[in-house]
Amino acid sequence: MDASQLRSMAESYKQAILAKKPEIDKMMEKLKQIPVDKIMSDEAKGIREQMDTLNKSIAALKERLNIYINKLKEKGGDISGLEI
């Protein structure tokens, strides 16, 4: 892949990661609304499991993003704006 293709792939991974942020924020709000005495409830557990799944997905996307960023660096390409 040339530098422009690498940058394009990195940008698509960055956008995929950023697209998941509203989902995480939404789940955090749901979790905050659960009363303290119900924090161990099935509902709270389900939300935490969904957040864990999303966090794992984001971690995998970040790993791939970093691969493209590193390859782009090797080719002397511009990596500005790709950081998260």
C-alpha cells in the first residue's frame, strides 16, 4: 500500500472508533441512572457487559489503527490528525 492508501485506512479506523463514543456515553448515562442499591442488578450487569464488548471492539480498532499509523510513519507519510 502506498502512503495515501495507508492514511485512508487509518482515517476509516479513526472514524469507526469515534462513531462508538456516543454508544459508550449513552450506556454510561444509563448506568448512572441506576440507583446505588440496584447497581448489581441484571439490568446494570447487562449494561456493563455491553460496555465491555464495546470497549473490546474499540481496543481492536485502535490496534489496527496503530498498525496503519506505524506503516505510514515508515513510509514517511503525514500522520497528523490520526491520533485519538
